Amino acid sequence: MTDTQSALLAGAPLSEIPPARKPGKGERAQKIGKRSAFYLGALLLACFFLFPFFVMICISLLSDADVYLQVLFSPEGIVEIGNYLAILTPGADYMRYVANSLMVSAICAVGIPLVSSLCAFGFSKLHFHGRDVMFSVVLGTLMIPSVVTMLPLYAIYVKLGWVDTLFPLWVPSLFGGGATNIFLMRQFFRGIPDDVIAAAKIDGAGTFRIYLQFCLPLCIPVMLYVGYMSFVGAWNNFAGPMMYLGKNSKWMTLALGLYYDFGPPSGSLSNAAMAAGAVMTLPCIVLFIFFQKYLIEGVSVTGLKG
């Protein structure tokens, strides 16, 4: 606390308050040095994490002959974009993979936030017997390894006739939305004053109307965060499609299609695989650029609520 702030708190007259002391040259230099060191460290970390993506882009622009040279840049300065044109041609298998993945990811990105917000609203604003015990059971599911449930789920989906379809990839996620998402939503809902809920009940609003008109608009930031993470999780999902879809399935998703068409089993060159991987990262990057403000807000507000 400065001398000026101390004098104001003590109730001294304005004429007796000493002027604010200006920082000296040494203090300014120290502050600039700390800030420069911070930005330099952040830049080095950014370069470290972006370097694999940089290598992927460079290899994707190499010709087939340059790939065998194991270089990042063509010695002749040739930039080959044919790898991108081949996979983005209308009617290509890659575009079918993209369409299937987009359908699954869009359903998860919209459905999971809505379903998890409904569960979180019930656990935070509704009072019923056994609520806390039930919520503890939901959180307890986080301790169950996903590998343990793979075989039982596969047996269930075989009985339902869902194998070699996209249903196992999005239907289960709409039953609750996941314990992690419910926990994040519940933390946010707990920050909404109960007086708002009580006032709405006095005005005659029902439970679902309170959720829909009063609570849901307030939790848009955290819903966007959950929606984005759900989209990325479904878009990059590999284990699920590998288990439920066959190699020649017409519902092949992008992650599995890249493995079969551009991975080691296919024998294709690394430039084609890198081009396919670069295109696969674009939707996630574009969504993050457009919604980064809301994503950061959703994370920060969720951590402070409750």
C-alpha cells in the first residue's frame, strides 16, 4: 500500500496528503525486464508446442521425390500442393470421412451441453432426497477406466444392431453428458443466486421454464466451452470408430480413415499423411479462434463459481 492510499484510509485532509511517488528509473527498468522475460518465455513455449505443426506443414508440401531425402524444405524450392488437392477432391474418400466426423461432432457439440446442463441444474437448484448421494455416484464414475466398459458396451451394441453404424459414437454421450461436464455445469449453476429462482417461482414459472429462460442464458460461456471440448473429443475419437466400424465401412470417421488410408498399413508416403493431418486440424483451430473469448471466460468463471 502506498503512502497516498494510507493517508486516504486514515482520513487525512487532501492538503496534507503527499503526492504519489513516481517510480524511479531502476524500478521501471526492473518492471520492463520482468515483462520482457515473461513474453520471451511465453514465445519459447509457443515455438516448442507449434514446432510439430510446423514440421507437418513443411512435409505436406514436399513432392514424392523430396520425401525420400528426409528434408523439411525442397532443395529445388518446389511447393507441392497436389497432396491437398488429391484429398479435397469432391467424391474422394477423405471428404466422406469428413462428412461422417462432422455429423457426429456436431451432434455431440450441441447435445452434450444441453443434456449436461439439465443434469447440472437438477443437482444444483432442485432439492430432492438423495441428491448429494446421487451426485457423488456420478462423480464416482470418473474413477472407472474406460477400458473396463469397452467389452460390455460392445456386447450391448451388438444386441442392438448398432455395430458398423455411427450410433455408438454419439447416442451414449446424450445420456447425461458425462460426469466432468456435469460437474463444470453444476459449479456454474451454484453461482446463480437462489433468490432469482425463488422470485421466478413466485411469478408462477415452472421448473423447466426457470431453467430455460432464467438459467440457460446465463451459462452460455460454460456451454460453449463444453460444446467445443465435446466437438474436439468426437472429432479426434479413434478408439470408438476402431472398435465399432469395419475397415470398409461407409461410416468411416476421419481419424480412423487417416489410419487406414494414410497410416503405416497403407504404405502411403508421409507427405500425403501430413497433408491429411493438416486439414484435419483446421476445424478445431477455426472454432477456437472464433470462440476463444467465450472459452476462456467459461473456464475462468467455472473455476470461480461455487
